[in-house]
Amino acid sequence: RFAPLAAGARLAVGGESRTASVRAGLAALDGDVDLVAVHDAARALTPPEVIRRTVAAVAGGASGNDPDAEVLAAAPAIPVADTLKRVDGDRVVATVDRAGLVGVQTPQVFRREVLARALDADVDATDDLALVERLLADGVVRGRIVTVAGSTRGLKITWPDDVLVAEALLAARP
């Protein structure tokens, strides 16, 4: 069962890929929308303060006179806690240094014109920031992507055990 749409909300039918769904959502927006948040329904427990922090990072990220300092996009992130191994089949070939590695969550917030430009490329991605990273690497846009403090409550509900964790978190809420 789904709750009715809030006043002013629009429903966009998703596509066959994440990128196609984001394109459909972007096309459904009014023309005066400047910031776009892309959020995974699988991250249903993301705390509101994480969403506010992420939006604020882009909304307040004007560069003044330095286009390389402008914040084009932001996402919540948490440091990687696990030791990471590179494997070939079942054979461990290397330990990956986790210094500087983070797990990126949603919502990912974008300046609308940058996301629209990133979606123009005929490329699918599992993460919308990756599309903007390509624009930056190719010199198509100038600016930066930033992270803000995420939350372990923003876990991605993917596996059956994730449902149990989510239920426990919900039960523990005041």
C-alpha cells in the first residue's frame, strides 16, 4: 500500500535502469527547480538531518568568483569500516587501503543543470554522482562534489537481514 501523494507532488514512472528513472523524474520537475535530490527508497530510514545537511551543502555551495570551488553535488557518506580485499574469483590478490574511502548514501543532491547535463550522456550508472564525476574529469563542467556526514541509520535495505536491522531500528525509536 502506498500513501497518497502530497499536495503538489508528481509521480514519474521509472525506467528500466536507475539512470532512466532519474531522467524521468527530472523531466517531471517544474522549470524553476534549481536543486534536485535523488534518493533510494531502499534507504528508507535516512534521518531528516542527513537530508537537510546534504541539501544545505549544495544550496550554500556558491563559489563567488571561483568556478572550481562551486559545489555541484553532494552526498552523505560514512567511513568504510570493513577491511577491503581485491579478489580474482575466490583468490585474494590484494588488500585495499581504506584510508580516504567512504560508503556513499542517498540522497544525492545536484544543481539541476549539472544533473541534466550528466544525464545527456548515454551512460547508465549505479550512482548518479559518477555521471557528474565524468563531466568533471572530461572538463565539461567546473566545480566539486562534496560529502557530508551520513548515518548508519541510512543503511540500504537490500538483503533479508537488512529488514531485521531496519525493524530493530524502528522499534528502538522513541
